[in-house]
Amino acid sequence: GHRRGGGRLSGLLLRSGPDPDRGSQRLRLLLGGSLLRLPSVEDARGTETLFGDLLGFRHVDEVRIDLQLLPVDQGDEGPAVGHGPLRLCLIAGAVLEDDDVDRESVGSDEGYEGQHSEQFLHGSVDYTPPMLVVMEAGARPEQIEAVVKHIEKLGLKAHAIPGANRTAIGVTGSQSLKSPAIVENFPGVKEVIQVSNSYKLVSREAKPDDTIVSVGGVDVGGSGVIAVGGPCAVESLDQTRAIAEQIKRAGGQLYRGGAYKPRTSPYSFQGMGEAGLEIMARVREEFDLPIVTEAIDEESLKLVEQYADCIQIGARNMQNFSLLKYAGQTRKPVLLKRGLSATLDEFLLAAEYIMAEGNYDVILCERGIRTFADHARNTMDLSIVPAVHRMTHLPILVDPSHGTGHNYLVNPLARAGVAVGADGLLIEVHPCPEEALCDGAQALTPGQYLELVQQVNTIHALVRDEIDPASTASELAA
């Protein structure tokens, strides 16, 4: 209840003792939202009784801090800072500094008490609830830009997400003392709504329309089904060319291949690195097949961005948040695989990391999760496909190669994935699986891949009600 200079004294910051090597020192006490400046350390000693009563201290001085009920066996004859362990679990204390600190140097009473005290007591506080600004269908570009600029002026980040009929602006960031809801009064704004999920930009609330991601001119998402094929790892130019030719002939639209391979064993083939990227770039030009390949760290991501059309983030890196942020700072589409034990929320929040950096071209991929089942490499969780379509606007592919680990399981799970609504398939193909340097057991031969593409196109058309079910049944039976 004691007040000084209009500020409430509600706490005392104890930070360190004096430094004999430093010159004249002044003591300042940070109490709640106020600064109490004392001319010298000696004047601070007179505050012992006052703050001892307030905070329950037995003794306060500039070299030692003891608590009233400190156990005897935890006593320390040395100073609390510098020469011995600091036995203090408080947020109150004394600060010694050489320079004078005026209230103006830390802002007004109100700003300091509202921001600095809260951040000190509770860490970095997110004052901004998940929020979405929905623009009118006829909002002009300058009206959208005005809203974006105002949000950024508040120290927040604005993400304009165009839709088929309207633009939505996602608001992300923290530590804004002013609510961005004020933009509801701006021209062209229809409403400002609270986003119920922790992921703001990935949510259907942010964008009701399906996102279509263009990978080297090939649309992923929407009404079609995409067949992505290629080897687990690039092994040579001849091998890569042979597979690419078969992928193109079978009707595949994208080429997958690994130049960097994160392997469980350090002795397994790790990929060809940049040489593998160069090979795929040559094959892309020859067969007009855009490239999807994995980056395993920040260094490889720079090279993958340079050579590839789509950056893949593998399952083991799904929660490598630094890598996700770097991928978000690129302007290449990102294929994000689900982690081996990731929940749906964790999966979507990983995608949110990428989008929060400004890259909205994200494709999700279900590649199986780790369970107690031992008949397959992983367990394909196909229930996640309709769940993703319900909760987000992002496209999702299915990878039955890694999801099963066995050649004979790939086609049935691929067909099932398309039947439940997957936007495409990621399939490993190798002309001689028994000679593959990586994951040969789960690779299809080019002939099997051709058969699979024909089957899934038929199933997709049936699911979309584009052909007669009776004729489809006879085709599948044949």
C-alpha cells in the first residue's frame, strides 16, 4: 500500500551485490511499477526494517541475502553473488548501477507498470489472442493494405490470405499492449473473430477455401489427385533418368528423390548431397518433372531451395523448429511429413511454424506412425486425411511406401488413401529394388507404379462421382 511518486510498491528486485572495483554506485529499487532511487548504498541500509517486514527477510544488505527460514545446513559464508551459490528463489531484490535512472528512461508509470512488471514476473506475455480479420468480399487492395499496416504498426505480424471470395488476415505475434480488434472499424473489414485453435493460419477459420499449391507448375490440391514417384535416394544419373522416364510414361506429375538421407544408422547410405541435386535438376529439364526432395538441416536447405521445386521436411524433423522457420522464410513450396509419434495438433502446429514466417505454400503428408504393430514398418493413420480436410485448408498426400515398408502393402494402402480423400500419393519406385541403396523392400517396380496410377485415377474419379459405379466395379475386377 505504500506509494512513492504515484507508483505502487509491490515488489523488490534483488539482483546482485556491489562491485568494489566499480566507482561511485547508486542503488535503485524496482518496486512493482515504480523506481525508487537512493543516493548511495548506505542509504539503502535504512530500508532493511521496512522491506524486511514487507517481504519476510531477516536481513538485507549489499553483499548477502538471507531468508528468514533458510535451513542452517544451507548457510554460506561467502557473498551470495560471485563467490558462492545464490540461494534465492524470489523475484524481489536490489539493483546496483553506476548511472542515474530516471522514470523517463523506462517510460511512463503506466507503461512501465503494465509491461515491464508483467514481463518480469511472468516472462514474455502474449497479450494478443488468436485473431482473424475477415475482409468484405469487395474490399479494395488499398483497404487490405491499410489493415495490414496498422497491425504491423502494433508490433504484430499480418498474414493476408486471399480466398476465392474474400481475403482473411491472420494476426500473429505477442507483446502488443493494444488489441488489433480496433481494425474492425476500418473500411472494408467485415468482422474480427477469435480463432478457437492454437494454429491460426492453418485453420479453416483463416481460409474456408482449399489451398492449391503450385509445385513447378503442377497444382497440388483441389479436384485432382497427384502421383509423385521416384527412388528413395538418387544413386546415379543413369538410375535417375531411367526412373524418371518410367514415372513420366505412367502419368506421374512430380519426381521425388533423396539427395540427403537422414538414416537411423550412421553407417547407412546418407545420399549424394549436392551432386544428387544436380542430377535431379538435369532430369527435370529432360522430362519436365518438377522435383520434391528433402532438406535435413539449414545448410542443405539452402541448396535444396536452389535446385528443387519443393522442399521436403522429413518426419524426424517435423519438430525441428529452427529448420521449420528457415523453410518458412523461403518462397518454395514445403512438403511437411508427419512425425513418427505426432498428434494431429502437433502436426498442424509444425505447419503453422512455416506459415508464420510468410510461406503459405504448405503440403502435408501422412507417412505412418509408430505403434505396437510389427507386421509393417509403420502404421498408416488414414483417419488423419479427412480430419485434415475438415480442420485445415491445406492439401495432404499419403506416403504408403514409408507407411508400410513392404512392397506388397504399398498399393492397397495407396488405393485406400485416395479413397478417403488424399490429394495425392508419394511412392518410391526403383527399376531393381533388390539393388537399391536405400529402402529397396518398399519400392515398387516401374510396372507396378504404372498399374497403381491407373487404379487410383479410377478410384478418385469414382469418389468424385465422375463415372458410373457399375463400370468402375467391372474395371477394378478385371
